[in-house]
Amino acid sequence: MEQENMKRLRELTDLLNQYRREYYDLNAPSVDDGEFDRLFDELAQLEKALGIQMGNSPTQTVGWPARDGLDKVAHTTPLLSLDKTKQVDELCAFIGEQPVMLMLKLDGLTIKVTYEQGMILEAATRGNGDEGENVTHNVRGISGIPSRIPYKGRLVVTGEAFIRPSDFEVLQDTLVDSNGQPYKNGRNLAAGSVRLLKSEDCRERRVTFMPFNVLEGFDELPAKSERLKKLRGLGFHPCYYLLSKHSPSPQGMEAGIQKLRDYARDNDIPIDGIVATYNDVAFAKICGRTGHHYKDGLAFKFEDERFETKLIGIEWNPTRTGIIAPVAILRPVQIDGATVSRASLHNLSFIEALELMPGNRVLVSKRNMIIPHIEENLDRGGFDMGRVTLPYCPCCHRPTRIQEENGVKRLFCDNPDCTARRLRQFVHFAGKKAMNIEGLSEGTLEKLIGWGLLHNFWDIYELDEHREEIVDIDGFGEKSWENLWDAIQRSRDTTFTRYLIAMDIPLIGRTASRALAQRFHSSLEEFESAVIHGFDFTRLPEFGETLHQNIHQWFQNEDNWYFWSELRNHVTIAAPSAVQKAAAPDSPFADKTVVVTGKVEPYTRDGINAKIESLGGHAGSSVSKKTDYLVCGENAGSKLSKARELGVTVLTPAQFFQMVGE
């Protein structure tokens, strides 16, 4: 009976507000005064019997308060975000064996509402998590927030203020944002509406509040779901959720997600994902937090959100391989709290497919919440490849050409002496992963090349012949020269892996170089012999036909052989470390390929890979049929899905360390 009364109370509140809007705003009442008064009296009696009044109740909203400005509100308990994923497997891994609530991720503005002695004390936006804005005056204009409840203790509820998709369709044609432009989505409109200074204006935007958590109150209830359920008896309409009491399979998780999506669609609720949160309040509290998010939940995002901006122009940057890479220069746009003003355009085929021209309106996302990416061109038509590409290299001004390989078009500079191309080759050579010459920055290299002191990489190790000239270069001096020369001297003692990376053989990076070092015992002589005698590199873990061909083709070039041999006169390759040599044959990872995904504390990625190699294993970079183990840490990516698909053994960091006796 009480549930039916609550339902009726909400129905009457919404219905009477609709009638008031028709009467006062539209001058088109659909009921006479007698019917309105009868329903008004029924609502007043229900409110008195239940001890509950909605914040936008017609019995309480004769006047509409306005504010001169929004005051700041400090959150004693920070209102942080949740970490995010787009992988169902990662969501399952996060849940583990803990009971969770799987609930709608509402697409609106987070609000915290505080009650004391049954009366609303304060409503505030989340803001930056530590401080929000006071929007208590707008409670009367938001559906779903009771202004009085039959609960006398302190109650703090967090939830989402949103606008239903059907309402947004109606409002979209009549409202504009602060820039005079139509609102692009309901979330932006809801966020702007909640922060309006006049609650009457807020009421007209049809904002709805739906709680998803209880921060304070109901201490006797140990589960979040129980606390949300109890809110129903106080006049709230909590966010819909499903309960999971065991570790779900990916298939079961996908079914649950689809059920929630169907519910949101059928009930006109805007969502942009699903949230999994540990249901046990005590367990959730011990999960801890970072500066950005709490660790008791994980948000599953349906897709990357798109933001409209303008393509100002295209910047072309010569690379060390001769490819001239296009970069989009964008009108700055805020995405996930960061300003995005540049995005890779990949190649000419990508530009051509989207018909991109400077001045076009484009939709931009941050793929996987990290990498800025242009998703769509809103102004297609009039594309002209000749106006987009450069006829001459922006650095050496030699003619460029368009090369098409495997169906992909790219812009090339074929000049091997192009300054920009040569500079980036030197930057790679001196970089941390290669010869690791500290202090030999891009700016320093540019000066040395410009003065004609560097022509080949081994010239770096003969710079002492030009000491006097270098000391006189602007920005240098005796101390700078000494520091640089000391760093160059230190780099002479290097490793097989660094030396091979410095060669810049296509696609032979750190992972492949480590595999070669392990196979050929960090011996350049053994590796040379293998190349000369046509060794089949596809026999190595993660080496396919492409890497095999890249190595042999690189050494077929006489200039590369000369470079390889000449540089060896200036460096010393360290023998395999004692740790590598002593890798126990009974190590569970000896001769095994181990791939790591996510964070494995306290190790960095290089640190955990070095650990794997010290155990006689091969540290892989991608999951394949040749992978023996996947170590899955925090924030794992798509590698987990691939591993399960291929039947690869998946280990938690704890299981990995247990196997190695740590």
C-alpha cells in the first residue's frame, strides 16, 4: 500500500507541474480549476500521511527563488570519479568473486543532496570532486528530490541530474547555450540547467534526479543495494541495478549489460555506460582511492564520446623514415578534463576517406579515453587532394610524392639528406631506449648538425676533435661540453639490445631486440652469422614473416652494413648479465613467452619485463598463439580478451609472484 501511495505521490507531483506549465507558460490549460484543485488536495493529503514532499511539489513552490551567484561547497568526502574500461573481460576481472551491483551509468550531472532532521539542508554539484557549487535553490525545479523526508538522522545522497531523451528532443529546438548555439546533447543541457540562478528557469528544463549512492545514513545496512532500496520509502526513485553474487562469465556480463540497456531505453533514461560497484559497504571502503577515482567500482563505457570542433589546418611533419606525417590543428576543445588542440591524421587515405579540408566542422573523441581522434567530418564535400597535400617537403623543399602500399596512401620525402629526417634519426639514435646519450637533446643535435659537425652517427664519438668549436656555440661552454662528452663516453658501454634499437631496423624495437639478445646470447658476432647464413627469424617468439624480412632486407643494403660495422669500433657490447646466465632451468618461466598487461606494482613495465627475462623467459609485447602466460594487472586492456580467446593461461600479479617465490 505504501509503495502505491509513493507512486501516486510522484505521479501527482509531475502531473500538477505539467498542468501549471500549461496554465502559466503556455496559456493553454488542459484541465479546469476544479480538477486542478481536487488533485492538489489529494497530493497535500498524501504528503501529510507519508511525511514526504518532493522538492518540486506544487504544494511547496509558490515562489521561485533566484540567486546572484553560486556559492562554493567543500565536500568532506571527495566526490571522485571511477576508473573506466571498454572491455567486458576487464570488467569481469575487476569483479572477481566479490558481490557487485551492476547499475546504469546515468548521463548527466552528479549532485550531492544533504538532509538533517528530515529537511533538505543543501544540494551541491560534484565540481572538481573536492569543491562544488551550491544549487540548493534549484531543488524546487528538479523532479525526484524530496524537500522533506520521514528520516530524522543525517542523510547524504549522491545521484545524477539528467534530462530524458524525449524531453531533450522537445527542448533542443527552443533553447541555446551561452554561445548562442543549440545544445548538442542532454547532458550539457542538464548541467547548465542545474546551475541556473533562477529555479523557475531550471523547472522549465524538465530536469530529473536519480540517486545512485548513499554517502551517509542507514549505517545499520551493510549493503549499498539495501541502502538504495530504503531510499524508495523516502520518496526517491533510485537508479536501476542488477545484483551479482558470483564471478560472472563474459557472456553473462554481456547479457546483464544488454538488460540494463534495454531498461534504460524502455524507460527513457539517458546512459553512456554501466557501472560495476562492490556491494559490501565495508569492503568498498578498504579498496582505497587514487587522486582521480575510487577503487570500489569500475565504469564500462559504451563508446567514446564525440565533441564538435573545427579543423583549423593540417601540419606536416617529416619523420626519420621519410614519411611526412599529417597532424590536425583543431580549435581547442575540452574532453575528459583536458584541452585537445591536435590529433593525428595517420595518412592520406584517412584524410581522403573523411574528405577533410581546413575549416570543416569535425567530431573528435579520445579513443580509449587517451588518444585524440577525429571520428567524423560534418562538412563533407569539396575535397581536393591537391589542396591538402604539400608539393614540397616542409624541411628540405624537395618534391614530395604520394606512395600507395597495401591500399594506404602516404606522403613521402625521398631526400636522404633532408635535415628534419636526419635530425629525427639522430634523436632516435641518442634516445633513452637506444644509445641513451644524456644531454644530447633534439635542440643540441640540431645545432651540431647545422654547424656541420655531425654527418654520421659515429661522428658523435669523435666530437672531441671539435671541442673548441662546440664550446663557442651559443648556449654551450666548458661545463656543458664536459657534461656532454662524459655522457657520450658512458654510452660507449652499451648492450646488444640498445645497439640493435639504435640501428633503427623497421619494427625492431625493445621487445624484438630483447628476444634477439636472448636467442644469440647478446653476441653481435652470433647475430651477424645468423643474418649471413639466412637464419629463419620466424622461429623466435612473436617474430612473423614481416620482422624476418625487415632484418634480412636491412642488411642487404651495403650502407647499413657499413654503418653497423663502423659503429662497432666505437662501442663495447656488454656480455649477458650474471642474472641472465644463472636463470634457473627449473624456473616456471624458463623458455616461456610471458606478456604483461595493466599495472603490476611496484614494477614499471620495463622492470617487470626485465624480471621475466631474468627468470629465463621471453617478455612479449602482444598476445598470440605463441604466448604461454598473460600477467593481468590493474587496468588491463584488450590483451585479456585475446588471451581468453586463445586459451592462454592468465595470471594475477599475486599468482605470478607466488610462482617465482616472492
